[in-house]
Amino acid sequence: MEEKKAFVPHSHLPYGKVGSGFYSTRSIANRQVVKTATPLVLRELDAMALEKQSVVTLVDYGTADGGTSTSLIYACVKAIREKYGAKLPINVIYEDQPVNDFTSVFLRTQGLIPGPRSYLLDFPNVFVMASGTNFYDQCFPNDSVTLGFSSNCAHWLRDKPCDMTGTTFHLFITVPEEKEKFVAQAEKDWELYLTKRAAELRPGGSMALAELAVDQNDQFAGHTKDAKHCCHTVLSTLWKSLSDEGIITKDEVAKTNFILYFRRVDEFKKPFKCPDSPVVKAGLELVSIETKIVPCAYKEKWIKEKGDAKEHAKKYVESIRAWSNSTFLSGLSDSRSAEEKSKIVDELYHRYEAEVAKCPEDYGSAYVNAYLVIRKRLRTESTGSQ
């Protein structure tokens, strides 16, 4: 039997008090990303013949604390109940790394954290559980998932390709060999991600994905035409300033890398184009893909309402810290205590807040997403399964 390679949790590790729902409370733009994807999900659901299933299984991959997808899953459960009645069991599963804040997931689903209303409060015969197996492994039994969804998750890579010279973010790499390594890792990981989902999906089942992307105008999350300052540039510049002042070392700066990759549309499409691709052989087909920009909710609120610039800056920067905090902690030397590391990273974000407070309208992190619909064919040549 092949020995399974252990997955070491990295990259997007939870920030904030466990059980507080910190991530979704701050990530209001991501909630808008999910809202934009909702019509795609509901159309896929409506096209399915669910009365033939003994149980409908809905999966939110890379769920974080569960808050960004609450309204989407509510809409799915409501649609199923309206079309099929209350007798059809619905199983909702939340997947993420084992270190995820699953406490917040369950508090949210039980209606114990303020936010969008939980479907558990309004609909019978609905069950909730979680999987702490990362999505680069198979998380569920073969042919068991009716409908999968994921928002802004598959850009996190399974492994770190290499350290980056002079930057923390792959799109600003200037060394060709380093860029090639990130491209290769991202291609391998995307194929792996898809083949694992292919095993889990029922024949005829679907995945709807809203993934961070680079669009045809070279815009990406945090770097759009309406933003004067890219969040990745600001973070990298401020991190280097700590080195210039002797607070951290140059080696620590070099070891600080976002282990992620924003794909272009052609890169998303590639595994579906070759008949001999493991993805195609597994029965997956790409139904549709399009890119959309979701404006920065914090910037829009500031322009419309103004208010206290420092308070605005704090909330805006917290929305970025929610997904970036662990990357900067990981770059610091293990010779430092956890307390010292925390203080250094606190200083980074305090400086970011100070910059934003000077001129809030110059800062904004709009999302650029590729919205994909993927289906598993009812019959595949490789298995002949129904």
C-alpha cells in the first residue's frame, strides 16, 4: 500500500479568537463573491434529479469559519425543500484544514454567532458535519457528493515551490527560474485538486467555484484599476521596512512567502483540454468560466459614508490580516518566542493601518474571481459508471 504523504498545515491559518467568527465578520467582500456565485449554484442544483438520491450532500470546501457561505447554503436548502419537500435528507459538510476554526462553523450553523440566518433554524431533516482533511486529499467517499462549492481557496498551494527574491508575492517575481517553479506547482496542484473532487462527486454531480484569478487586463485581487495601492505591494514594503530598521533580519524577509498562485483563465482550462488528462479521464468537464470583479466593500463604504479614518483603517486592514497573518508569522525565525513573533506582526499591521488612515480612498482590495462550473459526466469511458 502506498504510504500517504503527511500534509503540514500552512498558509491560510486562522487568525482571531477561536469561536468568534473573526474571518467572515471581516471578509465582507468575500461574502459578495459568494453572492455573485449563488445564481450559478442554484441553476446547477435545479438541473439535478435529486429525487433519485437517498440523501443530498452539499460540501463547502475551504470553508474557514463557515460564514461566507451561510446565505448560499441557506438558498440551496430552501430550493431543495421547495422542489422536493421535507422528506429528502440534506447533509451539509464543511471542509478545511485540521487547524481550522471549526468551533465558529458550528456556532454559526446553530445560530449562535450574529450574521446571516442559519438554514438549521428554518428547515427540517438537515444535518451538519465537518471534515478536517485538506482538499489536496480525498475528503469523502467515492461518488458521494451531490454539489460542491468553494470560494477563494484553490489558490493556496500544497507545497512551497521556492523562496522568492525581493518579494513576498508570486506575481511580482523577477527571477525566471522562481516564476517557473510557481507555475509548475500551481499546475500540478490544480490537477490534483480536480482529480480528488472527481472521485468524490456523484456521476452527474457538480462543482461551482469562485477562485481568485488574473483577468485579461492583468487585474487581480488587491490590484485593480480603481486602487492606487496594491495590498501585496504595501505589505511587502512595510515588511522590508522592519528589516531596514533592524527589527527583523533580511533572511526573515526572504523566508516570508505567500504560498499561493492566482491563475489565469487558460490555466484554469488547461486540465480540461487534453483527452488524456487525468481530470478528463476522471469524468470532469468544464461547463463554463468567466471572470468578474467584486468591488472592495470597505472602500465603497468609506467613499459613501466617510467617518473615522482610523476606525475605517482598522477594519479594512483586519480584513487583509484575516488571510495574511500566518504568512508573516511563518517567515520569522524559530529562535524567536511566540510572543515576540506576535508583537512584530502586530507592528506590521499597525503600520498598515496608519498608512490607510492618511488617505482611505487610495486603498481598496477588490476581488478578481474566475467563476467556474464543473460537472462529472454520467458515464465515463474509463469506468463505465452510471
